[in-house]
Amino acid sequence: MAQESAILDEVVQSDYKYGFTTDIEQDLLPKGLTADVVRFISEKKEEPEWMLAWRLKAYEQWLSMKEPTWPNVTYPKIDFQEIIYWASPKKKEGPASLDEVDPELLATFVKLGIPIEEQKFLTGVAVDVVLDSVSVKTTFQDKLEELGIIFCPMSEAIREHPELVKKYIGSVVPTNDNFYAALNSAVFSDGSFVYIPKGVRCPIELSTYFRINARNTGQFERTLIIADEGSYVSYLEGCTAPQRDENQLHAAVVELVAHADAEIKYSTVQNWYPGDKEGKGGIYNFVTKRGICEGARSKISWTQVETGSAITWKYPSVILKGDHSIGEFYSVAVTNHMQQADTGTKMMHIGKHTRSRIVSKGISAGLSQNSYRGLVKVLKVATGARNYSQCDSLLIGDQCGAHTFPYLEVANKTATVEHEATTSKIGEDILFYCNQRGIDTESAVALIVNGYAREVLNQLPMEFAVEAQKLLAISLEGSVG
Amino acid sequence: MTPILQITDLTAGIEEREILKGITLTVNPGEVHAIMGPNGSGKSTLASVLAGRADYTVTGGTVSFMGKDLLDMAPEERAREGMFLAFQYPVEIPGVSTANFLKTSVNELRKHRGQEPLAPAAFLSLMRERMKLVEMDQSFLSRSLNDGFSGGEKKRNEIFQMAMLEPVLAVLDETDSGLDIDALRIVAGGVNALRSSSTATIVITHYQRLLDYIVPDVVHVLWNGRIVRSGGKELALELEKRGYDWIKAESAVEA
């Protein structure tokens, strides 16, 4: 506690270089976004000048941009001047023990098979014993350092590895890429930075570590992963445990750079609060994720299991620049009740003999709307490019919607582009058939949904595949009468 | 001796329309009953009501299954208690392999009986053994349930599932429809192999043909929601010769 207040004091009392004179209480800015707010954030994070200049440029660009209206989602207009863009990471008073935590949440943890210690961590229970994870964390850190792998918060990377951040930040998702990316660039709070040196194969799933490390990164997260030549890294973001947050709007940016012969595998399990059955209070998730296969024979693979959020707007994409590079996108997006998801990918073929594979599995239940939106673009120079896309929709009940918007732009005659799509429905007939074989309705839905999503779940790191499987079933509980 | 199934004055229908108008039927252990009748007489409705399909409403009467109130049980409970319906139109479930589906099903039944789930190796060898009954190829196990199966393959898969689940009462709803003579022989062979003195079978069929292979102890004729005639296997032969019209005429007089 003493240490915390010392940190707070230090942050609050440091001189403010940019003449920002408003009487601000230590840990919260007033609502709204101005250039001064951007300066304040940068100052709080003790950023160098170039970073501030970068943020301010993004802010200027953002001012002239408009919110996209093309996604197939509806929500009340967001007033961006009503949002608080900085709150210092002050610790909230957590529950003293698991007994004080919402029993419904705990029941979900049990169903997911999350260990007790991790449950405590996730619910913010004050832990007085030295948690195993601390030593685990240290062990990881030693191992990574030995190999020259950099894995740290983005804010630390800006201070400790400015040459790398400066070179790569915004190189895949430019500040003016889209409205939310510009906003993120101006005000991003924190995130993760990963650098894998040449020829190094990261020996652990960065997931394990990340799970312990990833809380409170805020609503504008920024992640940058660089895999240098011939390296490999598998990174897992998110958590199967339900995530609640007071911030309704989340606008993250993730950039991946794979150099020659490098491979990045990026997996996401997203289970943010989707709102109640009437759709009130859920999180709006507007994310920009993009990777570039910069070098020859490099590979980027996105796998996502999306079950949460009231609105999901995200298109993890790959720019296939290096010859013979490979881009993959595996997605399961579940919407239930009033959730809306507009998600998919973009595969941009530039290099010769580049290959991409898209497997999208949408599952809609309740009154939800689930859209796949994907673009496969083959440039004129991309000789011998190949794409295979498969977009499947599964409907549970008859009041939900599934939509597919595949776009193909092929400018090279040697390209091979395949697209397959199916729509199926879990109707009364199938459920009754399962019932008649002794399988109750909820188990039947779980069985069918997991069978349907298997191809994508198989892409996840083992430990998460099992949890994600359970998560799918839980997300759809009560979806059939 | 407790009958396996005791139906008394059962009436049931769909959306206000009464289809079963008072069925009474007793099925004892070891027996095979055939229920025949023209289209629309209520044969498939009876099968659906016994299995608990939600579209149908029971408006009167009782059904006792091994001494328990069947109508009080959810469809999955009926299955776990040992009631099996071979569907006239088996559904396709993409993405769920036949093996995985059956493993889930068999283990649900075992759980209900207080047994441990079957170990994977034991389960696999049991499946291999039972598939032989209906001459099904092992490659079906890894294929999605009924997905892309021919009509005959689907029906054989039903009997294979029956062999795996070892029901107390099997209701075969027009299992012969759409089968060629070879498939019919295979399916019937499977059913016969599963007959025992402690279980019973109800064969619902339109044609006498199946009964050449599965020889019933009792034949019932269903007409207009009622059992209008019961007899031995020779009744089926008589129907084959004379059609249903004479029964319709007689029952019209009686009514």
C-alpha cells in the first residue's frame, strides 16, 4: 500500500512540462478529448518527445475522421467527449476473499475449470500469500531474457526500447487507418510489446504469462509483436473467464510484423461482458488487428474465439508482402441474446505465391446478429496467389440472423481463389433426436457447437482449446427453450 | 410379470387436432408387436408420443413403462430408462462424428444407471462388434452423423445405435421405408439378433414385407386413431392380400 501511494505521489507530483495547468485531481482527467489530454497522458507515462508528437499527429487526424457506419451493427451514437481518457491505475478495493465474490461468477469459473488461485486473481481478491504465479512469472522472465526475447508492457518498451518501437509502431496500422485506430493512437493506455530475435523460437506460449499479467490495461490497448528472421512466437490474448469493465468502449490496436521465415501465431479468446438479455450495458469492442508478412516465407496466423461484447467490430488481417508468405484466419464468433458481431478478415496478396486460408464459423442464437465480412485482395504483382475461404453459419432458433459479406478483388489471372459457404440450423428436429438418445438439450447444443467449431478450436494452444470448448457451451446456455 | 409397456386409453394430437383416439396396448417382455395401418392412421404419431416429441399433446390416458409413468418423463429420461426410437427420418448432424455422438449417448445412459463412462478402447471395440450386425463399414464412425449417408445407410445407423444402447423397448418407425431388399434383410437381421426374453420391440410398418424378416408375436391394425384389430402374424398376411379397405369398412360399421 505504501508503495502504491509512493508511485501515485511520484506521478502526480512530477512537473508537467507542457504547461498543462488545469487543477486536476491526481488520478482522473475530466471527460472529453483535447490535445492537452493527449499531452497529459504522454506526460503521465513519461514518454519521449517523438511519442508525444506521434500521438498528437494521430489526434489531429482523428479530428477530421468520421465513425464508420458500414458495419452491420446498430448502437446509440457514442459521444466521444463524454469519455474519460485517463484514469491512473489506482488499485480498487477488491473483495477480501472468494466468499465475497458473486457466486454466479464463481460457478462459471468452476464450469470452465479455472484453478482457485487464478480465480482469486481474476476476481481481484487481495492475495496475502505470495502467489505461485509470481515465481512462475520470474522463471518465465529469466528464460525469455536468456534468449534475448523482449516481452514487456508497451509503456516500458517506449522507454527501454525506443528504437524498436519507433521503427514499428504504426507501420502496420497507420495512425490514420481508421477512426478507432486514430483514436487509439492518440490516447492508448498500455498493452504488450514483444520482440523475438533472429532465429529464436519462443519456448513458451506467451499466453500463460500474459494471463497473469494482463489486467487493467485499459480500454485503449496497444500491442506490437515483432518476429525477426526465422523466429517463432505463439501469443494468446484474453481469457475465457468473464471480463467485466466499467469502460463501455474498447478500441484496441494490434500490430504484428513477421520477417523472413518467421511465424507469429496470435490467438484470442474474448469473453467480455455482452450486456444483459435486453442488451443493456455490454461492451463495444472496436478493434484493429493487422499483421504484415514482411519477409519471404513468413507466416501469420490469427485464431479467435469471440463470445463476449455487446458489439464486436474486428477484422484481423494479413498483408502478404513477402513471396511465399502465408496468412491464416480461424474464427468462431458466437452471438446470443442481443449481441451483434461484424467480424472477418482481410487477406492482401502482394508477394508472389502467397497463400491465405480463411475459416470462419459464426454461431447465432437468441435475437443476435452475426456477420462475416471478409476481403481477399490479390494485387496484379501477386503471381500464383492462392486463397481458400470457408464461411459457415450456424443458427440456433429462428429469431437470430447470420450474414455473409465476402469481397473478392483479384487483379492477377494466375490467382486461385476458392470460397465455400454453408448455413445450418440447430432446429427442434436435431435436438429431439439427441434427446431421444439420452442427451439433454444443453449437452446437445454443446456437442453440436463444438463439433461445428472443432476446426478452429484445434488451432488454439491445447490448454485453451479445452477451456474455449466449455466457454462455447456456457455462452449458449439458455439459448434454446 | 410387469409388462414393458402398458398403454391405456391414450388420446393425443397436434394443435387441437386429435389423432390418437383411445389406444390400449400391452407389450410384455420378449414380445415383438407390429403396428400396421394405412397412411394417416396415427402410426407415427404413436411413436412420437411414446418418445416424447414436444409437438404432440397428450389429452388423456396413461402410459406405463416398466411400471413408471412414461408421460411424466422428459424425452431424454425416457431414452435413459431404455426406450429407443428408430426414426423414420434420421437427422443429419454435421460436425459431430457418429463415434462421438454415440459415445455421448452411451455414457449418458451409463451415468443414469450409475455406471462409469466406458473407456475409449472398450468403447471402440464394442462399436466395431456391433457395427458388424448391420454390416456397416468402420469408416462411418469418423464421418459426421448421417451427413451424406444414403437412405439405407441412415436406417442401418439407427439399428447400429440401437445395438449400442441396448434398449428395453425399441420402437421402429417405418424403418423399412425406402429400403431395397438387401438393406431390408440386413436391418431385419440386426433387429432379430437383438431380440431377447427381457426386451420388446414395436415394429411400425406400412407393408407386410418387413414382417417376413422380423416375425411378430402380435399384429395390430391402426385406423383412424384406434387399434381396430389385433391378431397373430397371419393378420399381416391377410392385410397384404386384401389391403386395408375391408378393415376400414368393418370399423366404420362398428363405430
